[in-house]
Amino acid sequence: MSLYILNCVALFCFVTFWAGYTIFARKKAKTTDCLARSLNYHRIYWMYGVIKKTNRVGEAALISNLERNIAFFASTTLLVLAGVLTLFSRTEQLQEVFHAIPYAALSDIAMYQLKLSILALIFIVSFFKFTWSMRQYGFLNVMVGAAPIDESGLNEDLRSYARQMAKVHDQAAHSYNYGLRAYYFSIPVMCWFYHPLLSIFATIFVVHTLYNREFKSKALIAITQAKMHLEDNKSKNFPDE
């Protein structure tokens, strides 16, 4: 099989697996317990507790901690993107480096520029996802600050307000997850610089890893079991739910 065909197959696998897994995970999460679905339930319960508290310093600290984690990735993404863009002016040196590595696929400068362009696009998408996640956590901070206090926790309007806060929180977490997923899928592109077959293998490995972590991990089992305890406690506190 020619190198050109292998490159086309590697690119096709990369795009198809990334888009396909995103659609698959989104649909499967609606019917199957996964990290996103189970954590969303915890967020709803968390926001129910927020409206009952007069002191919300703890909630502000927790949300700020989440924002710091995302801010780290957002700033790191800019540094990585700057490095990738710098390589565009060093394409010939990059070609010489890989041609000196044993068994590396020999590509022309145009192919290396294509790979760099795809890598840059991945980190641009990642940066936008992280910054949007940060903004949504900022929105959540405002909603938590504006939430009235209902110590009984039985006011239906405020419970609806709590569910909307949880929704904003969930959307912020989804954006963060998409940004991290872009980092994962940058690995096959980096492997592509060495050989398209390695890129295909890395793409399959990344999808397998993401699926196991989101749908089969021990963390998911613990979070799902904890959700059942929350449901029991919720039925006692909110019997009409």
C-alpha cells in the first residue's frame, strides 16, 4: 500500500473516529449511566443544597477551584499553539529530524505543513472550548450569588432555579470535557508525523481509552452507586419528586 493511501486512511480514521465517538457518547449518555450523566445528577443535588444555605463560601471556593483547573489548560493550550505555529517556519528542519529516525515515513514539506495545520486546528478548538467553559463557570458564580435562600428547600420556583444552575454547570463541564478530548485526539496527529500506521493505531487506542473511562471505569461505578444513595436521601427530603 502506498504512503499516500496510508496518509488518506489515517486522516479519514482520525476525523471519523473523533466525530463518531462524540456523537456516539452523546447519544449513549441519554440511555446509559456514564460519567457525564451521573455527575449531572450530583450537580442537581448540589444546587438543591445551595439554595438552602445562608453561607455559600464553600460553593464559591469549589467553583473557583474548577475554574483554576480550566484556566491552566487554557493558558497551556496557548503555549502549545504558539509552539506549533513556530514549527511552520522550521518545516525543513522538522523534515530532517523525522527522516533521520529509523522506519519513519518519508513525507514532503507540504505533508508536514498539513499535519501541523491539523494539529494547530485541534488546539484552537481546544482553546475555544476551555475559554467557553470558564465563561460558563463565571455565569454559574453569578447565579449562585443571586440565588435566594430557602432553608426548607421546598419552594418549587427555587428548586427550578437550582436545576437551571445545574444545567449551566453541566454545560460548562461538557465544554471542559470537549477541550480535554481534543488533547487526547492530538496524540494520533503527533504519531502521524512518524508514520500513518502508528496514527491509525493511536486513534483506535484513544477511542478505546475514552470509552472505558467514560462508560466502564471504576470511578463511574463509584459515582453511580453514590447517586443511588443520593436518590434515597432525596426521596426522604422531597417525597413529591
